[in-house]
Amino acid sequence: WASGEMYSNRLVAAESVKSRVLAALPHVRHTEETSVAMVFIDTAGSGFHEDSIVDGESRSNRDEAHLVKAYCEKLFRAGVLRSEIGIITPYNAQVTLLREIFGETL
């Protein structure tokens, strides 16, 4: 999905990793969260408030950031290392907010 939506299908996973999930790592317990390669959580209609930064170019959403942290905490409890998680956002303001919310755990 991400390849088509954000990279005009130019992003291609290597054959050796395209089906890999976190649960396949020897130190990670098999859970619902570790059994999928990628997660998208649709927050449309959830009442989450999006903030615009002064320049109008960047956005952040505190509720979404807390949702991401809660999901990552489930991964951490399953044994996933912080270095094995990637969080992607197109907004610099959201990156800043995630760093603030995660603190030292990011």
C-alpha cells in the first residue's frame, strides 16, 4: 500500500523480507500485534483533533501520537526492541510531538 500511495510504486521490498513479521524474531512473542508486517489505524471520525503549525505546512495530532505510543508499548511487552520499530509520518510537527510523547523510549 505505502509504495503505491506514497512512492508511485517505486518502493519494493526485498524478496527475503517482504513477508517478514516481528513474531518471526527469536526474542519476540507471537501476539496479534507482532503477527502483521505493517499497521494502519484509521482514525477518521474518531474525534481526534489535528493541529496546524503556524506555517500551515505541518500538522500534528496528539491523540494519534498517544495511540501510536500505546501500540508500541504492546510491541515492547511482546519483546520487540525499540530499534526494530519504524514510525512513519509525513509531518515534521508530528515527528516532534512523537519525540516529546515517547521521550527516551523512542
